[in-house]
Amino acid sequence: MKTADTYAPSFYDKKVYEINRDLNWLGWIEHIHPVADVGVDEEGTFPEVYMNDGTKKSIRILPSGNSLSFFEVNEIDQIDETEFFGVNLSIVVWADLTKVYPSKTYNYRSELIKDIKGVLDGHSAYDMSVQVKDVFSEYSQLEKINNQNTMLPYTAFRITFTVNLLTC
């Protein structure tokens, strides 16, 4: 049975693992998650992450605490006839601006975006776009409470980007 200690990510999971390692160095993201899937229950959809611990456990990712991040896989395209693929990913970040840097008394979302963009630049990400409205629109449970979890002092943004990856 695979455990979290022996989990060896590959392909886009490996790239996300590497990016998350560098996001950790930023020091302000409290809960750093890997690639999320869309979970579904009777109340709608929500982001959900598999624990990679050999069990069937997954956790819901809901805005809480100081800050969090998770990834989504949008599209995977083979580049020419090669073993290279262009993988289009998104990182979703949510933060409570009163807790991340409590001494700052202004909306510093753009500074957080710049931090994340700097990490992505270090991983050869390209075709980046930033979304600051309707960040949780793909998740009906979070969309219902969008104003409650994205209006100041809370903030959320999504950076969509592409990385080129080798399959082997």
C-alpha cells in the first residue's frame, strides 16, 4: 500500500508538487494543497483533494483560516509528435488579509498575486492570466457564498498558466 511517505508524483502532479514546495517558502500560505477534483454532494459541488495516503480519504477545500491554495488541471495538449505536453493549470488562492499580514491596513491582493507569479515564473510557466472575479464559479457551494468569502477583508484569485512537461 502506498503511503504519503512513499508517494512519488509524476507528470503534472510532480510539477504541482515542485511549485507547492516553492510556495511554502513564501511563508504566508497556511494550507497548500495539490490538484483538486470537483467533489459533489446533495448541496452541490466543491473543490476536493485526495490525501495520497493509500486510503480513500479526500478533503474538501473551503475558505478558512489564514490562507489556502489548490490547483486545477484545465487542459492537456500534446506538442507536435513529441513526448512533450502543454499542461494548462490554474492555481486558486484564498486569503484573509487581516491574518496574512496583520500590520498591513490596505488591500494588498496585488502583492500576493505578484508573489505567486514569481514562483510560477521560476517554473517556466507561460501564458499566465489572472482572474479576481468569480474565482469559485466552478464550485456551486462556494459560488453561493462568493460575496462572503471574497469581499474584503477576504480575497481570492486564480492564476491560469501553462507549463511544458515530458511524459517520461
